[in-house]
Amino acid sequence: MSAPLAPSASAAPLAPPHAPVRAAAPSVTAAELLAFALRTAADPAVVDSLPLDPEGRTWIRLDGPGGSEAWVIGWPPGTGTGWHDHAESQGAFATARGRLTEHSLAVRLPSEGWRSLELAPDLDRSRSLGPGTGRAFGEHHVHEVLNDSPTEHAVSVHAYYPPLPLIRRFSRTGQVLTLEQVERPADWQ
């Protein structure tokens, strides 16, 4: 008869066959982010809590659903984000006041390994988002958001999941998109 085997110090204990298996934490969908952004944009107490500056964008950070991050952003007349993406985060935004214009590209860019790309024709998309309207988007969505009004402030709510690991900023000349800068959370919080 052989001696019983002793577990080694590095062996992990085995769970009995009836033990429940833990499911991965649920992720938040782009549709859920959009629903949150629209609800929050319709809440006057949240929107009115944002201090507005006539010279530059202002923002306050909120906790979004399911561990997402959210922002209420004020847009003075004539301001915008410039071209950028949100890396591996999906997102949504909704306009609370004023009107925002989004220009986007209907293509997924490579996440790394390039500095400048020539875009094919017919990739540009534009939409105008007035109060109570919004839009959701997936990972690596490249866009710019603008307040084209010469006189009116705009306010919007943005949500991202997972919380933004980085933002890549681009310049654009005609059909050429150039990576200019990578920002990390410490740069905007």
C-alpha cells in the first residue's frame, strides 16, 4: 500500500465539484452608458452644478454605472475637443443644453504602430446633437466634438467604460491623420 500524497506548498486547493463558479464581473454596455448620459443630462440639479467659464471648457467628474466614469462638460461658444479617441473604452455622450456637432471617422484605426495615416475618401461622418439627444460608440472611436455656436454655451454628459486608460489626440490635414499626443488620466483629472 502506498502512502497518501501530501499537497505541495504551491498546489492550490481544489474546489469541491458543487462549488459555485464565479462569473466575470459584468461590463457596462454602450447602450447603458447612453441611457445614463441621457438621464443625467435631463437632471437640472446635476447640469446646474457645473460652473461655466466663458473662456474655456469646464468639467466635473461623476461616478457612472457599473464602475464607469462620467463627466459633465461645459463648452463655451466656439470650443471643441480636436480629433481624439478613447483607446479601449466604449462611451456615450448626451447634450443637456445648446447644440454639439460630432465629426467622426467610419473606420477603426490600428491601436498602435503608426504615427501618420492617409484616410480613404468617404470615411467622414457628422451629426448635430441638440438637448436631449446623444450617441453611443465603441472602442477606438475617433471623433471631434464642437460647440459651433458663436453665442451659446453648451453642456453635455459623457460616460466611458472601462474608465479611460488614455486618450490619443490627433491632428488632421485633409485626409492625413497624425498622432500628436497620448494623455493619461493624471493629465485631465
